[in-house]
Amino acid sequence: MPNASRLRDSTQIVLPREALEGLESQLDDEFTVTVVPEGEDYCRIIGSPVEIKAVSEFLARRGVTVR
């Protein structure tokens, strides 16, 4: 049985809202993910492990650090 935290890490990214400024519409256009607010300062990007990996690479190419 998979570890729940590892599965969660492979299906979502949590970032400061400011890190996605100007990129959210590109994420919606290029990837099958959902971007939802996480409190006032953060947002959560949710998708399949394949999409999350692609989004991580997309963000890294634009200088956004994903942990």
C-alpha cells in the first residue's frame, strides 16, 4: 500500500500565491490541473502525478522553485 504523504506529494504542489502571478492562465491552458486558494497567501495545484511532474518542470523553467 502506498504511503499517503508520498502520494499526496506526487499529486499536488503548494506555492505562495505570488509565485504564480502571471502563470495561472498558462497552467490552465497547458495542463489538466486545478488551482485552488489555500488560505490568503498560498495556492494548491492539484493533478495526476504525470501532470504535477510536468507542471513542476514548467514552473522550474520559469524560475519558480518547487519543493
